[in-house]
Amino acid sequence: MSPPRLTGALRSFSTVSKQDDLKQDIYDLKGSLHEKSHADGLTWQKIVQFFTQHLEKKDQPVATLELKNILQAAKQISRRLY
């Protein structure tokens, strides 16, 4: 029995001749994430409300401080991306 020919498989799965458009892939991923976040309806207000409802009163000031830190970090990241 002769071994299988690999030339067809190599041509099919080879990316040597294919030009990848990585920027377009990134834009597509960002767009799909943006659409998904809108579909979920997750907002900053809902996150804060969740923390205030599910934490005890004594833990809320610490959680509020951490949420402010997260918001600051997110703003810094978004400034770097755009």
C-alpha cells in the first residue's frame, strides 16, 4: 500500500500564498464584542447596582472604591487603544 499524497492537503491548509488581513479580523472581533455587550445589556449602572444589592453595608465602601479603580483603569486602557 502506498502512502497518502500530501500535496493536496498542503495546498489546502497552507497559508503561504494567502494574505491575511489581520486589521480586518481585529475590527470584526471588536464589532462582535460590541454587539454582544449591547445584546447582554450590561452597563456600568447595572454593575454598581449588582454590587450594592448583593453586598453587606459594611463591605460596600470597599467595593465602591474598587469599582472606581476599575473604572479608572478602563478609561486609561480605552485612551491607549484609541
